[in-house]
Amino acid sequence: MAQPFRRVADLARALTRSNRDPGHDRNAPPPPAPFVVDADVPVDIGCIKIFRAENFPESGPSPWLDQPDAQEIIARRVARREITPRQAEICRSWEAHGYYVLRGAIDPDTIDEAWGAYEAAIAQGDVTLAPEKATEDDPHPGRYLNPHLKVEELERLLKHPVLVNFSSMVLGRPAIPFQAIASHKGSQQAEHSDSIHMTTYPVGYLAACWIAMEDIHAESGPLVYYPGTHRLPYLFSHDVGISPVDFKQRGYGAYVDHYEPAIQREIRDHGAKPEYFTARKGDVLFWHANLLHGGSARADIERSRKALVHHYFAEGCVCYHDLSATTSAVHGPVESLPTCGASNPDVPVREQIAL
């Protein structure tokens, strides 16, 4: 299954400037990370004091499969043999629906090794799980953020070539593994777009995937997603009335009061229809940065739903968290940010974005 995606990371790097900089040398070393941003409107991120979407200028380029002529671009790249017919089929589906299911993407031995190592880390006390009980008789423990930092086998899975290369292909840029979440049970999380939680400048350069670590039963609370909703307008914190002060004071109470009802209105107003990922072990569902998704209700509280969620940012983007108005770990601690004017002294819109 890895073979069709073997060349995609190199291709993504080459495609980054294919329409805007035909003289770009694809063999040149990448720009220094993380403060050189590949956007049509450059920003000096040292001048961004509050990392929220409204404090960045509107700028492209959009991810290549979000562009109005994406289908024509796909056809041209197939004709030039830059992508295979199989990859083109995937890209067309991604452009139309905002997700793709790759059956049997990860082999059972790799799945068993990774999950076994995670369970061993829990048993040894290296990973401690909160209960997160849905009911008093809920038998399963809660989720764990970034278990790959504790479990080497999960870090290898986060960097698995099928996952990284697929994400690179749909983003059109090399994908950077960023975050993982491990879960024994359905989250029952309300529908949302990842982009309010994990945000990029330019917008849209995030890909996520959900890996079934066991066969997933329909009554276990499978992942629910809404095909085509990636085409809806992005909703960020300021769009739904969550100020940085409001989130600081009320945390996710503000999110529940303002964002979640707004997403439900979007689903209702656009007639979006749910689908459920009742996967087999090793199946992977990839989705677009703006695809609406969540955790469905757990009809059988006894049933587990072992899964990993991975998130990947694209190289050349500013990565931040719009809801909490903070920079992401991709850029290191806040103290590592340059002072205003140091990261790019030639940015002409500095005064517009400084707060």
C-alpha cells in the first residue's frame, strides 16, 4: 500500500511553487524553519502579538486541491506523469468530498506492535490516563494527547510513510507530523472543524487521519463526518464571538456556548448528511482541514473504540491555535519567536498586523 505514495513527498515539495515560481530549483535545500513563511502576502510573525485568524492578512496560495481549477490541475499532472492514475482518483475524491478512506493502509503487525507498546506504557506508569467517564459504569479510560512523545512505536507510526506521503500529496507540500491522540473509546465530541483548534497561515494547510487500531463496531461511537463540508466557510473564534479574553476566562465553556451551536446551524442550513467510519483494523480515514466531524454517540458503553488520530501541518506555514490564541509546538516555545522586525525586515504590511 505504501508504494503509490513513495514519491509524493518529493512531488509535494516541487509542486509548492509550480504555478508561481517556475524557476524554483527543486533540488535546493528547504528554507530555514520555522520563520520563513511561504505565502503570497508575507508576514513578520514576530509582530503577531495575539495568534488569531483575524490578526493575519488574507492570503493564498490555497492548497492545490482547494483551487477552483483543481480538477484541471489533476488532469495535467496525470498527463505529465507527476501523479499516477490511482493518485489522481484519490485527489479527485478529496477535492469533491474532503476525505478519503484508505483500506488496510497499516498492516496488522504494525498496529499490534504500536498499540501493545502503548498499553505497556500505561501498565508501567509512563502514561497516565484520566477516566473521562461518559457514565458511571464506563469501563474505558480517557484519551491521551501526544503519546508518541512517550512511546517510540507510536512515534514511528506518526511518521509512517503512507500517512506522511498521503498528507503531503493532498496538501501539495511536505507534511510535518505534529500531533497524535490515542483513545480506547468513542469521544462523543461535538462536530467541529479542526481549523479552529489547529490553524495555519495561509489557511487550509492541515491534514488529519484516524487510524483504526481494532475493528470498529457501529455501536461503539464511531467517528462521524460530513462529506462536502470542507467547502463551507471557515469559522474561527472571532466569527462566532469568542474573544481571547472570553476564552481565557471561560475556557471551553465559551466554545460550547458559541462555536458548537454555530457548527450545528451550518450542518442544518446546508443539509449536510453524516457518514460513520465503521472501519476494520488498519483502515485509515484522512480528512481536510475544514471537514466537519466528531464522535458519534456510544450506543454500547461496553464496547471499546481503539484509535489514533494524527494531525499534519504543511511545510512553509505558520502554525497556531486560533481558539487559545497561541503558537503551536511546531514553532517551539514562545520565547523562540523573533522580535518584531527581526524575522523579515522587508515585510510591507507589518503595521497592519502588529497589535
